[in-house]
Amino acid sequence: QMPKYDDAQVEKLQAQIGDRPVWAAVSTHDGEEVIAAQAHRALKKRYPNLLPIIVPRHPDRAAALAERFTKEKLGVVRRSTGEKIAPTTDIFLGDTIGEMGTYLKLSEIAFVGRSLTAEGGQNPLEPAMLGVAVLSGQNNQNFREAYQKLIDRGAAKLVPDGQSLAKAVN
């Protein structure tokens, strides 16, 4: 089933993002958000306008994540607050339920979590159906067949660690 998204919300957010390149880290588990932020720091040197959308699997963790990123001098905007994405926004934190399709429509690349710091992986088909390139850690046993088909077709790539994640997004 095709992921749901709201065209009006996609347009509204795209207007705030402008022509900034966007990648996403979705369905992330504890530790993966920090890895994504570290990848962003590495990539920002080459792509100063880059905007990652980090979507934790459990949105109730967003407040703590926002606090941590802010302490690390990263400008964070949480979707749940309605605050606008600004040119100074380093991380857009997707902390809402039911908007995965919207986040993916804004992205060119999506790292799918529960695959670097946790076991099993999450479903790669949502981003793939929207034409988004898929990255995953190697612990994706729950969706091994789906990942293998995507890898065979050049639509997905496995990354063993955060450094590889940054290189793959690059």
C-alpha cells in the first residue's frame, strides 16, 4: 500500500526548506539519531545547506533528542511545535505520528533505522515506493528479502556504521 502523505503539508514544508538538499533518518531507535546528527556534521562541511529530517520510531523521545542536539549547538525544529524550518535549522525532527509519507516526500535519501544500534530493521518499502533511495544498517533481518530485492535493483545500500552512512548520503 502506497504511503500516505498530505500534498498541502508537503508543499508548505517544501516552501520552508526551499532548495536545500534533504535526507532523512526514519524509524530510528536509540543511538541512531545521534549517528545521523554526526553524519550531518560531517556532510555539512561539503553541503552547508543540507537538512536532515530525523524521525524517531518513538516520538516521545523527541524532547530529549531536541535538548541533546541543542546542547551540541545544532539548530533543531520539531514538527510537533509548528515552528518553521529556517535557513539556520540544522535538524528537522519529525516527532509526529502518521506523517511518514510527508517526511519521505521531502527527501531524496532515507536511512531506515533499527538496523545500526538495534536489531531487525524497519520496512524499507515505504521510502522505496516513493522513489527515495534507501540506506540501512546491516541488522535488517526482519526485512531481509525486501532489502535484498532493493539492493539487487540498485535502490538500497547497506552501511555498517555512521561513517559509512555519511559516505553513502554524500
